[in-house]
Amino acid sequence: MRVSTVLITGGAGFIGVNAS
């Protein structure tokens, strides 16, 4: 579950940076 959380958090952060 930790790995999935990291992937989701990293993906959301990456998308957020691109959106900015």
C-alpha cells in the first residue's frame, strides 16, 4: 500500500507541477 501511495502522491504532484 505504501508503494501505491507513493506512486499516487508522486503522480498527483507531477501533474500539479505541470498544471502550474
